[in-house]
Amino acid sequence: MKKVRLVAALAAAMTLAMSTAAMAGTWKLGVTRPNAWWYDNGDGTYPVSQWMWIDGNNDGVAECYYFDNAGWMIASQESPDHWVTNSDGAWTLGGVVQTRNVAQ
């Protein structure tokens, strides 16, 4: 029973570590890379080499985006961990944008 709890706890921790939720940031259009987007966390930082759940329009529903090793959002391509993003950069499964409800 202890092993089951340990495995469940480790799985939950890994899931949380792999993606974060953004609550108060802003999408920014690249100056040095036209048509490229990055996300300003609002505290002087930005996501790098990670997935992030972002509710960009504050409707209580977040979409998940991947940011490369320079902090640029990838769009219409596969992430390093082999997930697909659409033309808006949102993570998709079978062409369906994946979403998560977020607290308002």
C-alpha cells in the first residue's frame, strides 16, 4: 500500500513539475522575430523549455502552450516531447485543443 501511495505522489509531482499555470501575464509579439510570440509572466520572467497553461483571454479556461529553449512559443509543430501544437500554438490531441478550467 505504501508503494502505491508513493507512486501516486511521484506521478502527481511529476505532472505538476512538467507544466505550470499562468494567472497574471501578457502575450508579447517578438521584435527580433516577427510573427513569433512569447509570454511575459508579469514578474520579469518568461517560460523556457516548458509547457504552460495560459488563460490569455481570462475566460476561466486555459490552453496549454510549449515554449522553446529561447522562450518562443512553438506553433504548427511538434514539441520536443512529441506533442502537437496548432497554428495558434495550443496543444492538440487529434486536432482538438486541450483545455483546463482555472480558478478566477
